[in-house]
Amino acid sequence: MKIGILGGTFDPVHRGHLELARNARVQFSLDKVIFVPANLPPHKPELLSLTSAADRYEMVRLAIQGEPSFELSDCELKRKGASYTFDTLSEFEKKSPESTFFLILGKDAFEGIDTWHRSVELKKKILFLVAKRGPGEVCAPEGARAEWIQMPLCPISASGIREAIKHGRDVGDHVPQKVLQYIHTHALYRKD
């Protein structure tokens, strides 16, 4: 089985994340894509005060409803502490040793792989499926094996969505309706 792993803060999950997963799944004939919300993102400590891991998990659950090739994992939430991709990948490999795993991510994250926990080992064990986020060349980290996800450039960012919600602007084009309803019901992103 070919499985894509799409980790992140998903604060909030948005249509760009979903399109990234869909394009990777189709282009690389993945059997499924597993979304893995981070418990404590080690590279984004500024996000810890915004929304709880439970809220982010629930928003992803709502966003992928009706997508039979998408799954949601709470492994990083259960593990507690900082969320390291190497540990998550190792956990998936133990559960499903017959499967081949791929890490789906954007250009910015890919270019920063060398700062990740156990990056040398991670680069040896996985093929990265990378989406370009804007024009320009991708600076591939030494030793990283990558394939490029072909998809239109996505101008959506979670930080932009949070800022728009904070100022009362409509984000309905960027966030699935069920996620938007959850954000409004729980008054997420309304305050500093």
C-alpha cells in the first residue's frame, strides 16, 4: 500500500491542504493520505497560544469527511510533547511494515528539512512529495529524495485566514463550510 503522510498545524485546515493531498494522491497513485495534526509544532511555537490541538484535530476531521482516500491520525496528539515527523513515520512503519510511505509537504517546509529532528535519518528513509508554493527554484536539502507535485499555485495560507477572521472578513472561499462553521461556533481566531 502506498500512503502519503500530510502533517502540519492545520490552524486552520483549508482548501489548499485538501488540494495538496488530492493532487499528491492522484499524481503518485497513493492508496490513501493520512492527515496528522501536530500536538506541539517544534518549528512554530508562536501557534501554541492560538487554538488547542483538539480544535485543530476536529477541524481536520470535519474537512476530510466524505473523502474516502483521506484518514486522520491522532498519533502526535496521543504522544504528547513536541511533534517530530521522524517519530510519526517510525510509528506508521511499525503499524504497517508492508506499506511504502511518502511525506507530503510544501516547498518552504522541504527547504527547511535540515533543521528537523533526526533529519539525516528522515532523508534516508522517505521520498518527499513537494508542492511549490510560489515561483522560483526549490533548494533541495542535500541527500533528500523528492518528487514535485504538479498543481496550481495556492495563494491560501493559514496565517492569512486567521488574520482575515480576526478582522471579520469572509474566508468562505478558503475554508470548507463545516470548518468555517466550527470556527464561528467556537469563536476561534477572534482575539490576539
